[in-house]
Amino acid sequence: MTLVVFGSVNMDLVSRTPRLPAPGETLIGSDFYTTPGGKGANQAVAIARLGLPTHLVGRVGNDAFGPELLAALGQAGVDTRGVVVDDSVHSGVAVITVADTGENQIIGVLGANDRLDQTDIQRLERYLPAADLLLLQLEIPLAIAQAAAQTAKQAGVKVMLDPAPVPPESLISLYPWVDFLLPNEVEASQLVGFPVTSPATAAQAAAHLHQQGANTVIIKLGAQGAYCATPTNSFFVPAFAVTAIDTVAAGDAFAGGFAAAIAQSLSLIQAVHWGCAAGALATTQVGAQTAMPDRATFDSFLAQH
Ligand code: ADP
């Protein structure tokens, strides 16, 4: 089993402040750290930490973050030979302010992730013959995400799409190339145009997406769990009861757990269970990539539940 992730690699730059600054105001913060992120990288780490061979195809930029991001991925066990350094641009970053008041502000600058083009599709093609599943997210140009999905599908590789962030353009032309569509509540609401907040509204959303041509839809419902519907069958998996301390990247952990199960030919219901388990475990740890469970933790959690 081999999985390929085609997507974004970011460095998160996080400042802690007493409150959010007003426009034009300079505030002195109390803490600062950098931590690797990006949905593509997070999902690759989530799978690799579960012990499955994982290739990432993408780009980092010409700054000090590039080598640091590659090193973090390598340490987690991700094969980064498909990630190139783009000398013409900075690495993707997210500039994040977390205020003591609990509010936050995030500016994402796609940088190298926004430069993905046909040459990246050619690199992707090298990994497809041995791949079972391709994971896509939308922190890269939409046309290239679509090309990646088509290329994988035509090579007989299953495609999973985490439609985040939802772009202003319609995703309908992408649906026929996607086997598994995994929005969270916010993304599902944006895709269908009505609020999705519960298993009942998730069922309505899935029916709407099926009408638009989507295949299997898995709607992540945060602390409620996840709702899954194929065009002919549906089920809801309640969330595992855990003490959540930080829900950052729970969705990326879900994607990793789900993908690992699908690549191992487990059933759809088992795959949603694996997704929920990985998502729940990620909420018990702080951070994004640092919160992804390793295989031993994951197996013992599943055995206990
Ligand atoms: P995203 O991070 O994309 O917004 P969610 O917040 O829906 O995604 O989380 C993904 C999955 O992680 C959920 O479907 C659920 O299974 C699990 N999860 C999230 N929050 C919790 C929680 N507080 N307790 C248990 N599981 C959770």
C-alpha cells in the first residue's frame, strides 16, 4: 500500500498577544513560535505516523522555512522526493495571531503552493503506478487539483478530496474524478448553500452533493462525529469520547486515518471509524503535525474502544 498526497506545505508563524491589534496598532506579544503546517503536509504526516508509505508532491520556497519543512516531513516518515524547492518564491506561510481573549486572526499566503503547475503533475505521475490512493486538498490552484484528480483516476488510483478551503468557483466538474469527498460542517454548508450542523442536515447535504455528481461523501461533524453517504447507502459514526484540548488539524488527522484504512482495503464503515479515531486522538494533543497519533497509540485506542 502506498499513498500519495498532492498539496500544500506551510510554515505557521504564531504570535500570542493579550488581544487582537486594532488596524495600525503595534502590540507587544507574549510568545512566538513556528510550526509546520499546510493541509497537504499535515495529511501526509497523519498517514506516515500510522506507518504507511507516504509520498508528498508539492513545493516549498526559497527561504529558511523550505529546508525546515522538508526536515519535519522526513522526520515523520514522509517521502519528500516529490517536493521541489521553487527558487522564485517564498514558502507557504500562515501568519497567526492568537489572543488571550480566545480570538484569533489568520493570514494565509500560499507562496510556493500557488505555483503548482503541469510539471508537478508530471512528478505526481511517477508515484501513481504504485499508489492505492491520492489525497487532495484545495490550498493549491484549483485547475491543478483537478488535473491531479483526473490523472490519478485515469491511472486507476482512487482519489480523496478534502475541499478546504472551498474556492469561489464551483467544484462540480471535479466531482466525477473524486471517489471520496470529505468536507467539514463549514465546507459542506458552503458547497450546498444551507447550514450543515447535524447528522440530519448532513444527510440533506450529501443528497444534494450526490445530485451534483459527487460519489461517496463523508461530512465531518466535529465533536458529533462523521456522517457518510454513498449514492445508495448511508451511516453515521458518533465521535469517540475524549478530552479535547486543541481541535487544530482534527480534520487532517481524520483524512489520514480514513485514507490509511481505505488503502488497506478496509470497509467504508471501518474507514470512517479510523478517521474518527485519528481525529479524536489529534484533539487530545496540541498543534497540527505534532498532534497526529503514531501507530501504537492509534492501535491501543482502537482496541480500548
Ligand atoms: P475539521 O478539523 O476539518 O474542521 P472536524 O472538526 O469536523 O474537522 O474534526 C474531524 C473529526 O475529528 C470529526 O469528524 C470527529 O470524528 C473528530 N473530532 C473532532 N473534534 C472532536 C472532539 N471534540 N471529540 C472527539 N472527536 C472529535
